Amino acid sequence: MENLKFAIFGCGFWSQFQLGAWTEVEGAECVALYNRTRSKAEKLAERFNVPRVYDTAEELLQNEKLDFVDIITDVDTHAHFVELAVKHGVPNVICQKPMAPDYETAKRMVKTCRDAGVNFYIHENYRWEAPIRRYKEVLDAGVIGQPFKARISFLSGFPVFDNQPFLAELEQFILTDMGSHILDVARYLFGECKELWCQILSQTPGIKGEDVATVMMKMKNGMPLYAELSYASIVEHDSFTTVFVLAEGDKGSAYLGPGLEIRTTTRDGTTSEKVTIPSYEWADPDYIVNHESGIPINRNILDDMLGRGKAENTGDDNFRTVQLVWACYESAATGKIIDMDSF
Amino acid sequence: MENLKFAIFGCGFWSQFQLGAWTEVEGAECVALYNRTRSKAEKLAERFNVPRVYDTAEELLQNEKLDFVDIITDVDTHAHFVELAVKHGVPNVICQKPMAPDYETAKRMVKTCRDAGVNFYIHENYRWEAPIRRYKEVLDAGVIGQPFKARISFLSGFPVFDNQPFLAELEQFILTDMGSHILDVARYLFGECKELWCQILSQTPGIKGEDVATVMMKMKNGMPLYAELSYASIVEHDSFTTVFVLAEGDKGSAYLGPGLEIRTTTRDGTTSEKVTIPSYEWADPDYIVNHESGIPINRNILDDMLGRGKAENTGDDNFRTVQLVWACYESAATGKIIDMDSF
């Protein structure tokens, strides 16, 4: 079978890891890159042997016959490029998370793709991290029985504002950025949320948005789930670039903690396993858990395009994560519990 | 100065530890014991050299001139014995936690004592546990700066229902029992609660009340605080008979975890200290953290009676903890956030 041909829009920092992950997946071939600043696209093209480079997305779409595009531009421009690809008849569109800068735009993007019969995928990679996948296997194996409560923590002091000063200017920060990941992991592991109460704080001096959020959820299956996110944390074990999870069930508990270690406790005692991840030439060893996750998510999306599997991160599915993010803001603003069925 | 003379009402399991703790405190002398089953009182009197034993509380109160009584009977009878002591002109009354089996009774008890000019104290000992005291010192020393969020966990699989089968029959269980402790520790460490949302579960088969509770609070100072209580937990580190606390501040974090260890993390790294507790002949080494706490709380109450200090656990103060417990039940029943100012 011939490779699916795709183009990448946006050749910023993240694109090298996305393109790197694609090189590990059989069946897809990057034929073109578009970037506003051409030199960046040329550099990336050279590194990954991509044949053609374009100054504008329109020109690329007019000249290339694509099976899909992978949009890795700034969040503000996601809708524009998704709509452009749809207009040019690209049958499959992948868009980086978070889907959109606001709830209404996300809603419109999903509708645009649905109306055009375009397969829409969101590149939400945290649920694809090896420790999270393995943790889900532990839950599904029934070792700890039926989970009845859980807590998910992303507590980090990673200097995000030093590295990316524009983040300090965002009116909304950690819930749109990390919240998308964490709330999606919550859905992946424990199902859908019925109600939530969110509190947000702005701890780092001089930033506009919130860098701390705590979310108490009641899941549809009745279990309470506490999620905490923070970029203002000075903790012994920084959870960047993954999350820590403690789930308790009627037969035991499972803790995904520091060092990608899963500690499973039953009445017979505690067993430990460390999740290991191979290294890749294109990935940063310091962020390997994050970078490697691009491989299985890309494979999962490709399988869906080829009709040999179902994608988890469709636009429709990810829209439920988007809803959680904006329900959190609504809750924080009003001080009220949000009922997800009527959000 | 002459010793203050006191009597104990109730010679059940806990009374030995309470009486043991009193033997470590200078200035108070137990002169009489009352118990429904006289033989139990006699046994305890013999062990701790208490001169007189009574079959009824009335007889004791008529015959003894007391500076205070220490009530260690079943929770259902607390109000009765408090009121009896007040009626007999005992100037100081100590009552075991939880204050009362319901909110209205607690309210009445506080009023009865206040109206009679009787000093009323609740023996709420968890905040007096050595690791909790030390943890408070760490917070107060400013090492981690101003706390902006916290989480308190009591996750245990201690077989309470095997040891005390009547607990399975209670309509309300873990919030009245352990909740009193945990919510009081929350107040002690982080101040008063503004709003809370509580979810409860009944996990152990065959029990009437709840054995799991999660409480999301918004404190008056604006910080979010998550408290989780469970007797259905099978976890690697059982927190019985204390609690684990993680507080995060703008300069670092402090974690009170397994083994009575406090790990304090700042930008300079992590330091660890283990809280040690001396042993006592009357205390059970397995529960030393809990039993030892009786000494400082008794000392604190005695100082208040003698006018040389202020008691922390007055009836008025503890009533705020009682309010939290019943606000939790109200929240769990209605599914709503409770505003403590209007509860």
C-alpha cells in the first residue's frame, strides 16, 4: 500500500518532535511543510528530508495532493488552518491541542469538519504517554478492583514563563494548556464527568492568567476525582512532563508516581514496575515520556484514516475535554458547581 | 498549689489512655471514676490508683468536690453527662470528641455551658499529635512561604468494623468519627473554611453509613484545600493513626507522610526530619502518635482552667469543626456547595 501523503503547517519548536514521531510510523510520508518564516521550514525539511517547502498554506494546498494535514501552529490560528484545509478538500485534518483559544471556536471547528465529512483529529498526546497507557492496563486488568476514587496531580515548577514569556500574557493559562492534558487523562482513565467545582489561582507574580487550578469532579459512575494542576509548585518530585495518579479500588490501589513507576497495592502487598521508554535520535531524553507519546497517537490516527482502527482523539471526543476546560473556567468565575449535561 | 481534682465518666477502652495521659501532666489528680459496669471502673481505679469508684454519675457528683470532669462515654450520652455536671456546679467540663451525635445537640451543649458560665472543652486530640504540631511549626517558620493550596489525606484499611461492629450500624460514620479529626486538623493548620463541597461513599459491604468522604474546601484566605478520608483504602502507606498533609507555598512545600516524616522542599532542595515520640507504660506503641497526643492537649486544657494559658479546644472552637462535619453531610445530601457563613 502506498504511503499516505501529508503536510505540516507550522514549523515551530514542537514540529520537530511531531515530525520525528511520524518517522517512526509506517505508512505516512511528509511531502511538504508550510511556515510563515520560510527559513524555519527549510531547516526542518533538510533535517527530515521533506521534499517541498511553502511560504503560504494556500499555495501548499493548491499544489499538493494530500491525504492529511498536521496543524502545529499557534492555538489562535488553529481554526483558520483547519477551515482552509477543509475548503481545499483535504479529507483528514489533525490539529494540535488545545483545539482552540475559546469554547465557541472549538465548537465551530468540530461542526465545520463534520459538515464537510472531513475526519478531524486532535493531537492530545498525554493519554498516549507510556506510563499512562500502562497504568490504564493495570486498571483494566482488575488488580485493584473497581476504582471508587482517584486523584490526579500535575505539580510543577518548570520555568514556563522564562522559556515562553508570551504565556504570562495569556488571560487563561494552565487550564487551557495543561488542563487539556490532565482533564483528558482523567476522562481516559475514569470516564466522563458529571459535575465539577474548580478553583483557580494566579501565583506567579506578574502573570495575567491562572497558574494553579484545583478541580473536584463527580464522575458519571459516581466516583469522586480530584485533579490539581500547578506551575507554581516547588515540590520534591516535579511531575513535569507527566502526571501522578492515585486510584483506589475495592481490591487495592495503584499509584503512578515519580520515575515513571507504578506501585500497585493489594491485600497481598505492594508490587512495583518501572515503565521504560526507548530513546530516539529526534527526541529530547529529558522529555522522552512526552515526545515518545507522539508515536502511538500518530499510529492510532493513521489507523483510523486507513479504516483499520478507531481513533481515540477525534474532534468529537476531544470536544468533551474542551468542554471540561471551559466548564472549569465557568465554575471558577461563578463559584458554582457545573453540571456537565447542561453545560 | 494544690492539684485540681477531677473525675472520669466512662471507663471503656479509651479511658486508660486518657487517664494515662493525665498521669504525665502535673497539677491534676483523678479522685473518682464512674462507669455503668462497676467492675470496669474498679479495674481502672486499681491500675491508676484512683481512690473512689461509683455506679452512677449522680452519686459521684453529690459526693465529690470536683474542679472538672472528663467525659469519655459513648457519643450518644455526651450531652446527658455534660448537662449533669453543669447542673451539679462542676466549673470545668471536658468532653471526648465528637461532641454530639447530631448538630442540634452540639449547639445545645455549647449553649448550656456558656449560659452556666462553665468552661467547656472538647478532647479533640489529632491536632495535638506530635507530627501535626511539628508540621505547624514548619508552616509558621515561613520556610515554604505563604501556603496557597493543601491536601490532607486519611486513607486507611484498618479493620474498624471487625473491631467495633456497632460502627457498621451507624447512619453516619467516617465524617463524624475521623472527619472531626481531619477537619479540625485542617482548621488548625490552615484557618477557617468559607465554602465546601463533599461527596460520600459507602464502600464496605453491609455498612449503613459512609466510609469514604472527599471534601473540597475554599478557605477564608482563598486557598483551596482537599481533604480525603477513607476506611476502605488498601494503600501502600496506611495513614492510621495520623494524617498525611501536603501544603504548597510560594517558597516551597512541606509533606507530612509515612513514618512521621516531614519532607520540606524549597528551591535549595529537600530536607527531611522524622518526628520521634517517647514511649509510655500506659500507651500502646502501635498507636503512640495518637495516645501521646493526650498529654499536650490535657496540659493545654489544664493551663486554661488555671488561668495560665488559653485552651485551643474550647466548646466554641470545636463547634466550628462540628459545623464543618454537618455541612459536609448537608453538601453530600443536597449535592451543593455549602457557604459556611450561612450554615
